[in-house]
Amino acid sequence: MEKNRPAEAPDGVEVDWLVLDLNSFFASCEQQANPHLRNRPIGIVPMQDVDTTCILAASYEAKHFGVKTGTSVRDAKDMCPGIILLPACHKKYTHYHHKVMRAIEECTPIQSIMSIDEVACKLTGSQRQPENAVKLAQKIKAHIRDTVGECLTSSIGLAPNILLAKVGSDMQKPDGLVVIRPCDLPHKLMHLKLQDFSGIGPRTEKRLNYAGIFSVKDLYGCERKHLRAIWGGVEGERFHAKIWGFNVNRAETQKSVIGHQHVLEPYLRNTGAAYDVLHHLLMKAAERLRHSNYYCKRLSVHVKLDFKRGHWVRETDFREIQDTQFLLHVLHELWQEYPGHRPLRVGVMLHGLVAAAAHQGDLFEKTKPKQLYEAIDGINKKFGRHTVNFGLNDYVRQKVGRDKIAFQSVPDNSYM
């Protein structure tokens, strides 16, 4: 196994990264905001009174009964009869996210926000010594507790690179603190499962199994070229370097798509309401497009259908655009082809993104002036989204317009 360790040792660094993972974040936010929920089993769900949905987050009191993210609501009720189910309030979670980020920044700079509940900090100077890194981690935990709330606990991993620091943050929960130094590799990780490593999902694990790799011991026993073959490219070599403690930098990639989707509540599962929801989602996507300073060249619309009918998908190309009204017109044209089946989930995606700096203007362009959208976006930013909108159905705005947030993408407070 040791013969597969890269020849060059990591440049004397003991720990170079700190990854902080907030424990049961959505549930913890609810318990922090509502003292009567503390020490009680709670589950966060997409919508209330729908047993066919699943748990988005569970408090540790609910996890004690086996309830976890992805557990169906029906099963959660059977496993934990006293569970309290709460609809997700993403504006609240974003509020707490930004408070936690400020608390961390008051202790050390944040290098990367990995998701709404996970951040990475690059350690520098004397912080890279394990004893100092541990003191910093304890300081961050205490500062979050004192300035944000006692329910917002976190688990922290300290390691030579982000991959191993993330592994460490998952090894001890809740409120854990794990240090992984180069000299700890690989024996400190031998008890883990393959999917405990970020980058190994179900499909990758199947490929590893097919290649005769069933355990972390097998993984560390692989040569670099073997992992390259399994991954089908250089990512395998990069992964090999990372599990042995090396920092592997990669160039930032350009955003490739902007989109939103929504699981329709039962009372919205009809053609008219589905179109209204798509209208709402497309306006959000267009606003994000401009906020991110991009243009798009394609719109796709997708609908999951009831009664095992599969999916309905339509898309079309056009010139580079930021214009909400133009995009809404395209949506209207595409929707004329909808077969009328009962919809369960709808979504819109803006593709072919082009940075504004590379945008090629159209001499005959007949869209709303950029200044108009800057004014509209400014009003909505100041007074709340949809203060000014393009014919948005009031019922949809009230029922669906509670902005949702993906785990991997955190909006600025002003766009909530």
C-alpha cells in the first residue's frame, strides 16, 4: 500500500484546510428560531400534508429513530410517531447561513462556500500547525454559538487538502473536530466506506467494484494509473493525489446553465397552474441571468407527468438574450405543444450562457433596453422580488413565490 504513496511528500504541511459542516442545518435553524422545538424530533419537508414527499433534513432527535434526508414522509411517521413535520422556510435558512458566514469571517477568511451548510477555509502561516488549527476550529465553533445561536453546531475537518478535510468533517457528528495529517494516511481512514469520499457516488463505486476495489484499503492500494483508467481520464490521477494529501488545484469553470424547478403541490397539478408556475420560475431565472452578468442562447422546459407517462421536454435556440419578456414569449410558444397531461413537477433551464463581456450585440435587436431591466431589478431588490413583474399570477406568487434554495447554491439576501 505504501508503495503507492506519491514519491514527493506534501511540502511539509501538516494541515492546510479547514472544512466546516453545519449539523442538520435546516432542522437546527428551526430549533434555534423556535425554542419549543429544541430537543424534539423534527423533519423538514418540501410541503405539508403530502406523505409522498421526502424528508429534506432531520434533527438529531429524529435521526435517533433512523429518520434521515431522503426518508419518505410516510416512513418517517412510522419510524418516529412523534415527529414534527415543518415546511421548508428557505428564506430563514439563508438568513442563518449569512449570519454563520459573518461569524466565521470574523475568525478567519472563507475561501469557498461549498453549499448552504458547508464552507472551506485556507489556513495560512502558523494556522497550519495542528495545535493552532484546532484552537482556531474551537474558536469558530464558540463564536457561532455566541453570535448566531446554541443550536447551530458544526463538525470541522482539518487536513492537507479540501477532500480530506471534508472527509474529516463527516467522521464525527454532531459537533465534531477531526484532524487528518499526512502521517495519518491511510490508516486513520481504513474504517470508512468508499462513498465517504467526496467524488465517489453510487456509479463510481460500481466502477471501482468492477475493478476489484471494495474497500478503502483496496483504494489506497491502487496505483495512480489504475485510478486513471477507472475514472477514464486525468480525474483519476487527481483523486489519487488528493487521497494521499496533495493539494490539486483546478481552473474555475464558467457557469453553464441557470434554472429552477418546482414539485407541484396537489392543488397546482393542472395545465393552467403548471404554466403559471413555469412563468414564475422563468422570471426568477432571467433575473439571476442578469444578476450573474450572462446572456443565454437556449431555453428548455421540462415537465414530469403523472401516471408513469414519463417526461415532456421542449427546447429552442435563439440569439444571445437577457430579456425577460422575450423569454416569456418563447415559453408561451413552447407551451402550445403541451399535451395536457397532469403535471407533477415543472422546470425551466437557460443554456448556452455567454458572459456579458463576450456578448455579441444584434444590430436589429428589438428587446427591452438594458436600463429598463436594471431599474426593474433594482426595485425588486430594494422592495422585494415581484414588486414589479410581468403578469405573474397573484395566487402563484403567494403560494409558490416563496423562493427555494438548492443545497449547492446560496443566493444573496437581497435576492430572497
